[in-house]
Amino acid sequence: MDVVKELKDILKSSFELYDDNIRVPEGVDSRLLKLAKEMDAAVLTLDYNLNKVAQVDGVKVLNINELAKSLRMSYLPGDELDLELSQKGQDSHQAVGYLKDGTMVVVENAKRYIGQTKKIEIIRSLQTDAGKMMFAKLFG
């Protein structure tokens, strides 16, 4: 219920709780999809299986992971940007900063600039189970 309260606060009037009397013996996913069809509404979910079933049933579905991925800034090798260096890296000469989307950027030979914002150049990126990680060097 805390999440519902937070959503109400964030979305104000565009959010409403709907109390229905739909009874579907197959379970909550089926009930949700039936309600979405009746209301001509979209389903917002993180659930991979629900996403696939909704697509098969013709229900519009918004996958939160896909939405977040599409909103992420994408940097390619050679791209330049200003980055606040906030902490030391794993190696003694590295500094670490974070993009607005939370992506970690490891900057080579930048330890002495921790606490400062420096212009950097992206060298490469690495996709891990924990998310995307980028490597950079000081610009110039």
C-alpha cells in the first residue's frame, strides 16, 4: 500500500484505484488482463511473463525495464562529457563518477581530481548483470 500511496502522490489526478468484482479462476494475471481489456487500458509491469501474455492477448503493455532502457543516455567511444568524479576506483590511479541514470564511469589516471568535475572521453562500455559500466580517460 505504500507504493500505491507514493504513486498517488506522484501522479496526482491521473491515478485512480479501481475496485472491481471480476472473478477469474485462472489467477491475478488473468484478472488484470481482463480488466485492462474492459477499460481499454495499458498494463505497466516488470513481469516478463505477464508482458508476453498481454501481448498475445492484445493488451497494450508498458515494460518498465524497456522504458528505462530507452530513456538512458547512450554514449559511444569518443563521446565527450563533463563528469563529477566522486570516489576512487578499484585501481590506485582511477576515479569513479556516475551519469544521471546511475551508470558508473571509471576514469583512468584521474584519482587526483576526485571531488572535481572534469571533461572526459568515453573509451568503451561493458554490460554486466548489475548494469552498464563505462570506461573513460581525461579529455585532452
